Amino acid sequence: MSASVDSEELDINLTPLLDLILQLIMFFMITINFVRVDQFDESINLPLATQAVPMDNTAEDWIFLNLDSHGRLVGTLSTFLLDTPQKLKVHLMREKDSMERAAKEKGKPGEQKIVIILRADKQCKYAEVWTVLHSCQLAGFKHWQLRVKTLPGAKGPPPA
Amino acid sequence: MAHKRKPPAAAGGVQLGLIITPMLDMSFQILAFFIMTYHPSALERNIPGSLVPPEDFAKKSKDNTNVTPTDPLSIPEDDLNPELDAAVTVKIRCVIKGQEDKFRALGSPAQIFVRTAIETEQQLVAEIDGKDLTVDVALKKLDRELKAMVTKGTTKANLKIAPDGDLRQEYVMAVYDTCKNSGFSKVHFVPPPVLNTKIK
């Protein structure tokens, strides 16, 4: 007598596993945040601050600048040769123009609120941060935000 | 007429069960993709600031003869934000090249001063030697000093942080945190004196 005729087939039930996997996929799909490389440059070790606030959502657009520990611009901007404040200023002016042109094409006239998000390494010198900010200022930008790291569970500043 | 019963699949018929193995494979691949691209973005926050347009600097400066619109930071520190004349200034001197030792790193704070608008001279709050007085202790002393000012109510709750150009960003942020925690709601940054001198 052969086993295939009399005994039951012992298959692993994969349905609960599949259910679990699909639930995990749903969780990640909901929480995924597709961001540009500039926004999360892992090479930048941000300083710690508890009194920081969430990102300004009233802005129309953002420009991310990454400063490494030696005060050099890294990330996507490293492909350009922006070794002097003047070159950075010209580059930022071009970026601003193209953003404003794109906004006009979308039917948003007037001045756009473009915010510079500066991700400066914690070992970076204060003067190097201001050299970049000075170029931003000359390029016509009015708003900037300094990106910092917060501790998990930090509540931030109390409302004014 | 008797209903003829279908014979069981094991007895030679075609098995019509759903084959879920390829679906499971694909699900694992999608799951791996999402796990790899997952970033907990909530851990990064921002400290907001604003840049005065170059033309406004020229208007606000007391002496417009040496100021051009392309030279906004070359005006004196006090003209930078005229509405902040009544602000408390926290000045931080840092350890420069040649002064560093095993207790004090290059670019770390060396001295912290505080000056109110009515005082002519800045007051030394802490001199950091790295042994008896560390940065943490100095920041606690600064916190006490600022809290006393807030309690007196003599200030307009405006504060300017004026660090040396060589001070590391992590210490600038530590001082910013201390100032905000002590009760000053409006904290501003002053461009470093080195940068001002260079532009002049």
C-alpha cells in the first residue's frame, strides 16, 4: 500500500503568513515618505537641539543645502563647482528663477515663499554657516531654516 | 437520475487550488523594498530664521556711505536688526588654534559673556577650562543668569547670540537651546565678527 493513497498530505498553510506580509506592506506604503537625497544626506551629522520646530508648511518650495564638517557643500550640489560664495550665489539665483517660473506656469503669480533648509554638520564652523547664508541673502532669499536633530519623544518648544 | 459525484483530485483529477507561492515571493520583494526605503523623518526638525534683504540693510544703516546693497553684513552688529537694540546679547568666545589642550578642543567654547542693552560692558558668565568648569556646567550657569533676567522682567525677551566664527555648530545649538529654555522666546543669530571683518 502506498502512502499517497492512505495518509493525508501535510502542506504548510501559507495563508496567515501572506496576510501578515500584506499588512506589513500596507503599513510601509502608508508611512513611506519619498524624499530627495538632499533631505536625508546620511553623511551629515546634525547637531542636537530640543527647541526646534517642525518644517514650515506654508512655504511654496524648499532648497536643501548640505554642509559637511569642513564647511563644503555636499549632496547634489557637489556636482557643481561651487567653491566660492559668488558661484553659490549665482547658482541659487538661477534656482530661484526657475522655481518662480515654474510657479507662474502653474498659475501662482507673485513672489513665492522659498525656504532655504540648511543642513550643517555639528562639526561645521559658525562662520562657514554664515558664508552660505550670506550667499543666500545676496541671491534674494528671505527665509531660512537650520536643520537639527531632536531626541525621540522630544516635545519641542511650548507654543508662544 | 442519480447525481454522479465528482471523484477526488487525489484519485487522478486536476487540482484547482490557488498557488500562492509566487504571490508570497513578490510580497517579500515589495516588503524588502519598503523596509529599505523607510526613513523615520520625524527626528529632524528646524530652527527658523529670516534674512533681511540687502536693500533693507542699506536703509537701516546709520552711515550709508560705505554700504552697498551687495555688502549687507559689513554694517555694525547693532545696525543689523534695529528693532533688537533692547536685546540681551550672549557672546561666546571659542578655543582657537594654539589654545587647545587635552581638556579643551579646537572650536569649543572658551568664555561666555552676557550683555544687556543698558550695560556698557559685557559680563563674564563662565570661563571654561575643561576640568573644573566644563561646557555643560557653563551652560547651566548661563541658564541661571538668563532666568534671573527673565524673572526681573527688565528685558523684552529678545536675545542675540553672537558666537565666534570658529565655534562649532553643535555648541551654537547648545547655547540656543539654553537661551530658549531659560524663557527667551525670540532668539536671533548675529553673523560672526570674522565674517564682518572679511567683507569690510
